[in-house]
Amino acid sequence: MRPLKKILLVDDQRVMRSIAEFSLGKIGGFTLHICASGEEALAEAAAFEPDLLLLDVNMPDLNGMQTLERLRERGIHAPAIFFTVNAAAVDTARLGGLEALGVIAKPFDPLKLPGQLQELWSEHQRGR
């Protein structure tokens, strides 16, 4: 089973990026690349070569689903997890087709987030 090491985080809210950076970088020990928009993620994802994509659903310009679709078109096939305030609004039927592992509700517990991602990652690795 391949370990989870590198996470590309895409969220337009500075506070959420800071909390996730602390949670995943300091507590979880993951290597992070943080983007403030879908466009930034499209420009930088290939060079970072992430193991996992962590995408905010509601962002201006490109939302999380659109960002993921465009990343897929560019050959980025890392599995994805979505962040959202309204998990019920996520089109779960589209998640599987986009290699999305699931949805994590905001606000999230920074102490639990690394374990949540690791659990979803492990389930994905076992299912391969």
C-alpha cells in the first residue's frame, strides 16, 4: 500500500488554508502545496505531483468540481476529497467518476483531519 505523503490543498478562504496547513502539515506531517484558487491549482499541480487533492467545493471562478474536472483533463489523476460547508449540496453521483474519495464537512476538527484523510486514503488503497 502506497503511503499518503503529498497533498495539494485548494481553498479560497485564507483562514481555512491556515487551519488546514497547521492540521495537515504540523500535526499530520504531510507535505502540502497550498493554492488559493482553482486556476492556481491548474497551474501548479503537475509540478507538485500530489498523492491527494483536497478541494473546497465553493470557490469563485472555478469551483471544486470544475477544478477537479480540469485537473483530470490535464492528466492529474490523484484521488480527491472535497471540503464543503454544505455536504448535502455535493453531487455525490459525480464523485466516483472523478476519482473522488468523499466529502469532509466544514468546519472540521483540525486534530482529527489528518486521521480522516488517512482513513479515506487507506480505504482507497485497499480497494485498488
